Amino acid sequence: MLSRRHRAQSSRLSTGLWDALAQHPHWATLRSSLHGCAQKRDITIQQLNHDRNGRERVAILGSGWAGYTVARQLDAEKYQAIVISPRSYFVFTPLLASTSVGTLEFRTVLEPIRSRRTNVTFFQGWADVVDFKNKNVTIEEGVEDPHQALGLMSHPHEREPVEERRRGMAKRLKKGQLFDLTFDKLVIAVGCYNQTFGTPGVKEHALFLKDVGDARRIRNRLLACFETAALPTTSDEMRKHLLNFAIVGGGPTGIEFSAELHDIITEDLSKIYPELMKYYRISVYDVAPKVLPMFDEKLAGYAMQTFRREGIDIKTLHHVQELRRGLPSGSKDKEGYQDDQSCWTLKIKEEGDIGVGMVVWSTGLMMNPFVENALGKIQQLPDTGIKFLAPKSETQGVIEWAVKKDSKTGSVITDDRLRVIIEAEGEQGHKPRAIMEDVFALGDCAILEGTTYPATAQVASQKAEWLAKHLNQSDVDKNSFTWKNMGVMAYVGNWNAIMQSGGGGNVSGRAAWVLWRGAYLTKSVSWRNRILIPIYWFINWAFGRDISRF
């Protein structure tokens, strides 16, 4: 054994070695690369202005696929990137359905906007008014907003029309709720809201799958349905209602969620509630004649065949008329059951009233109210950054301009450099047009003029990468944006998927499932999630999904 003197010498030696190692420049570099560098965060507009250091300020509205990608890839030496969004994170939406049933945990699909690795500044709030003349955006703070993690159907803070705020109504609000931010360039990437088509009861009672809060609500509701159905006080009639799950929308989101829902029921819940398996039912409703219209008929047919084999009902050409709380009018339990609020009634035009335990709504997108209201008439044009597309003689008499929008969807129309197009307001026939060279729009809220690109994460991320690259190189005018179709994929359950490549090649079954998982794993933004995702895949495969409610 070492003597006390030798142990003390050994301790001093090891401490000295660790101190020397910690001070070594290579060790400091390694720690910086692993943990990121702590960045100074500006919390006042004065500090932001002081720290610009001659850089152009790029205000980015939105933290989705488009806004988050632009913010991450802008050159911090050249631009001061500021993200304004009601949510402080980016959601990797392709794996959101997996989190809703416990195949993955919620953190694995989230990326924080603020990071020790980036110089991105973030303000949590809603952009309300844009002053193009003075290059200023008015922001309403949204830190305490209870809706920030949920897919939205309307602006939760709207108190009066935005036009009234522009005329000075904003002064009535509590001091500190609104603040202004100037910009040199503006990137509009606010995305879209859930489309409900005005169906009564959908906003109030349906569940959506657009954000991580939606996924959490779906998981809790699913488990609550099984827990309630397992109670000895629940009748068989009520069990049929509680375990009847309806998915409205036959696109990739609805199909993938249906597949994930079937997996958790047959792989995990069937072992815990075997006596309830005879009651559960999954149905997919769509008004179209077929599901997955973006896939060719062979792959869509494979998906429908797989669903039929797994017992999932596909009901096309069905119209949802209403969703209300309570039991169907003809239910046997209507009189005797004490809590008829435990389920909902879905009214289908072709079937009548149906008792359901959960309705997940994924029928498409509606335009963001910010685009409809704030991006309307332009009171005054900016002094610089306007490129007129008509002879000067045609534009001299124009008093009012407006952002050009698609007549059907309301999307902002851009040129092939993603710059917002404006046109003369109130003109008949040929309208003089111009381009705002410092205002860009991308993501679900914008479309390229003359194109029909789909409103997908793939298109949004490609636009964002193109814009960041050419802003960094200061050559936006050099080349136009062209979308490269990388194909589409969808999970259809039981370790099967379908994949249609951009070149027209088709893959289905287990091979497509391997490609599906591999593609989304490599597309994950951070190394943290690239490590966590396969770990959770393995844990849930080996030990089953976590079905606790919290």
C-alpha cells in the first residue's frame, strides 16, 4: 500500500495533469465543438443595434422548415439573423406521428432556436404589422401563450383587425406587449394553419397533428380512452364508442398516424388490455375518391391493401358534417351512462351519427391570418429596394400597391428568386407590378409564380437553403430557384412503407421501411437527435412503448 506522503504526491500530480490538460488549446477546441460556445444574448433593441457591427439585419418570421433553415445557414459574419416566432423551437414534422404514440419521445423531434452553436437571436412573439416604408415589423410578445405548442386554426391573440392596429389601435394594449424591430431584409416564413372548412365542432373538439403539443394531447387522449374502457363501470356499448378512432384526411399525415396508431394498439396495448381488442376500430375518412393522391396508383393501392389486411377501414367519398361532444342520439347508454361527455359524436353524411373516442383532423392547410391581414395593402413604398417590372410611365400614377397573392389559396406570390411581388391596387386589366428586393417569402405561405410546387417540408427546406446560400454569396440575381423532387415516402404500419423517388422508381414493403427510417434519421438536424432517435427505436422495440400518462 502507498504511504500517506506518496498518495498526496500522486494526488497533486494527477491534479496538475488535469489542470494542464484543461488549459491545453486542443482540449479547449474539443470541448467547444462538443458543447458549443456560450454566446452573448442581446435582450434590448439598443444592444442589438450596438452589436450589428456593420452587418445587415435579417428578420425571419417563423421557426418552421423555411425560417429555421435560413436562420441556421446565414453567414453570421455578414448578417444579424433574428427569428420571431410564437414557438422557441423547430419541429421535425415527419416523425411527429411517431411521438404521438410513444415510438419516439417528444424531445427527439425538437431543435431549439437558441443554441450555443449559433449566433441567432430569437424573440418569442407574433409578427402583427409590417411597415415596408420604414422597414419595421411590430411584434406582439407570446411567451405565456398556452397555444404555442399546438397546431392553430386562428390567431389566439386577435383582439381587433390588424388594419385597426395599423391606424393606432395598438396603443390601447397594455404597455410592453408590443415592440418594434427594424430590418434590412425580411424573410416571411410564417407557415399555414389547420384547415377545418368551417365544419361545426372541429376547432373545439378535434385533435390535430402539426406541433409537439398536438402529439402530446393525442397520446394522452388515446391512453385515456383505453383506461376508461377498462373500468368495470364502463358498458360494452360505451367501450365501442371510446375505442372507435377516426382520422379525417387521407394524405401522408393521416395515413402515417393511422399506421402508428395501429402499431401501438396491436404491439403494446393488446398485451395490457387483451379483453378490449374486440372493441377497437380505426377508420380513415376522406372526401376524395382515393387516399395518398401524390403517390402513383400502384403504391397507393399497396397502402390500401395493407390497411385492409390490418383491419383499418378506408372510407373515401365520405363527408364529415359535424363533430359534437357526447353520445350519439341513438346510443343505448344515452339515458343510463352518467358521463356522456367521455366521447364525441361524428356526423358523417353517408353514415349518420357515429360515437368516437378520438378524432384526428389532417385535411390540409389554410392561409395564416398574418398573410391575409398584415400583408395586404402597402401604404407607402420603401425608398430603396424596389424593382419595377413596368415602364415608369405606367407606375407614376399608382397610389396604392398590394402584395400579390394567389386567388385560390391566398399564398404570397414570389418571383423565381423568392422575392415578394407587389401590384397596383384597384387597377383593371393589366396591372403594373414591382418586386421588393429585400423582402422574401417561402414555405407553406408562399408560392413561386407560375409553378405548382407542393406545400411540403421538402420544398420549404430547399427554398431556405437556396436563399441562405445566395444571400451569403450576395448573388440572389444570378440564378433562379429550381425545386429538385427527391420523392415522397409514407409509413403504412407493421414495419412497411412506400417510397416513390423523384425519378419515378417505386419501393414498397420492408425495404421502403428501411429507407424511410434511414432518410429521416439522416435528415435530423442535430447530432443529439441523430443519436437519440435510434436509441429510442431500440428501447421501444426491446421493451415496448411507454404507455404512462403524464
